Amino acid sequence: MKKFIQGMYQKKNFGVRLAAVILSVIVMGFALSLLVLVDLGTDPCTSMNLAISEKIGMGIGNWQALLNTIIFVFVILLGRENIGFGTLANMFLVGYSLQFFSWVWDKILPAGLFDSMAVRILVLIPALAIFVVSAAVYMDVKLGTAPYDAIAFIIAKWMPKVPFRLIRMAFDFTVIVIAFLFGGKIGIVTILMGFTLGPVIGAVGEKIGRFIECD
């Protein structure tokens, strides 16, 4: 463990990476809180977590932290190369940030604001852009991935002949089905993210990676 921590700390531009990953996962929670207001769906993972947390009566922050901790144990056993400081940041900060910002919007925004489709679309576009960019930053700083994301990498390691994109899509759509079974909101955004989230984040991440010199 000591060697692992030292290895992470000695990565080039570690301070920039660490600041970027903490900020990015908080911003992801902010963007997700807006997508929840728009009510056209979120990413597959959040759609599932929102559905389950509501079904069992647990706050999204607590539920996501609990689920991530359970998955984290399996990642330690099967794919510890995916673990880093970014893993821990994502495990806890995304869910609690989503919960916090949702609470803020509930306090300050007028009731019925998002009844208008024009308002929903107006918020949807920047919220999606913010989510994609922040997710790309967190992935590309190379300080570990979220336990949820690590599952696809672990499966890809077991199935090297299958393109990673197909593995990620199959995994995301399995999660979408779980969200649906728990009564979750499956909107057009959820379906689109299931098809395109990985490639889009990868493309954006390449450009960001050059800027912060992660390679």
C-alpha cells in the first residue's frame, strides 16, 4: 500500500491532477443535479442509483457511497490497477454533490420552472456539456477510476478479443435495465449516454490530457 501511494504521489503534475479530479467529480454532481431537474434521464449509473435509493428510502449520497464501497472490494481483488485517489473522490463526492446541489435547487428555484420544455432543453445542453467535460477530466488525469467504471475494464481484461466499446455499452445497458426494473427514469439522455458516453468522454479526454500533460 505504501508503494502504491508513493507511486501515485510521484506521478507527473500530481498536484494538478489531484485538484482536477476533486473539482471534476464535484462538478459532475452539479451537472447531474441539473439533469435530474430536466427529467430527460441521466447517465446509466446515476439512473440506477437514483432508482434504487428512492426505492429503499436512502439518500442518493449514502446509497452511492455504500454501493461503491461494495464494488470497491471486488475491484481490489480483481483489478486493483484501476484504483487511485480519483477512485476515492468519485466514490463519495459525486453522490453527495448531486444530493447537495439538488437540495440547493429545491430551495432557490421557483416551482414549475421546468414545466416548460424550452427551459428544459436550454438547461439540458450546457448540463450535458459540463458533465462530459468533467467526466473526461476525472478519467484522463489517471489517478484511478470509479468502481463502476472499473468493472468494464476488468471485464475487458477477461475478454481481450472483444472491443472495449462493446463491453462498455453492454454493461451500461445492463445497468439501464436494472434502473428500469427499480422504476427509474429512463429518458432519451439515458439511452444516448448508453451508446455514446464512453467514446465522447474518450475524445474530450484526449484534448484535456494534452493540456494538463497527463501522458
